Amino acid sequence: MNFALQNIVAVILIIAAVVGGTYFLFSRQQGQYIPGDWADLGCVHPVYIKKDYLQPRLQQGTLLSMNQCIKNYRNFSKGDVLYFEYDNENMLGIVESKKEVNREIIYVIDIGLDGKLEVPSDSVIAFTKLPSED
């Protein structure tokens, strides 16, 4: 690679690092999943929020970073954001409550204007925790 091309690539990488750093430090939606170390980098599952049906908790137009490395599907609590599959469609919602039916955990999830859904724990794809509203 010649010297001019090396400089161009270096400038592009620096700009990408500055933009990414600015986003994660100042502009991002609260509750983003940030991996603890390099080994967990593959756990990041980005989800773009297309609609405003979950505002003010989730802002429309935000790229939400979620954790797809789920160790225990039974431990989500009220206020957690879940990305899940329901009727062959991927959806985003906020946990309202959970219940156990025949040894299976079912989450009641608020999906905004469309109401609430009961979703089995094994259909969860990714999750993140939002800061408390209190």
C-alpha cells in the first residue's frame, strides 16, 4: 500500500473512532448494552427503533445495542427491554410482569400502542436493562 492510501485509511479510521466514541459517550439511548471485555463483543445485537410507540422510554430513530448472549431466560424483570420473536415477526417491548405456567416462564410485554403480549421466555432473542425511571 502506498503512503497516500495509508494516510487516507488512517484518517477514515480516526474519524470512525471519534464518531463512535461521541455516540457512546454523549448521544446514545440510555440502557445500551456495552460488553465488559473483547470476548463478549459477539454478544452485541443492534436493533433500530423504527417507531415511536415506546416513547419516552425508547426513542424513535435510536440504534439500541442489546445483549444476545442470554445465560438465563428466567431472570428478566419489570422494565427490561426484550427483543423477541412473536408469530414469525421480531418485535421490541418492555417487560411488565412475568408468570409461571406449567413450569414455563411467560413474560407480559408492553409493545406500545398495540397493547401487551404474553411471550414465552424461549422466544427472547436479546435484552437490555434501562435505567430506573425513579
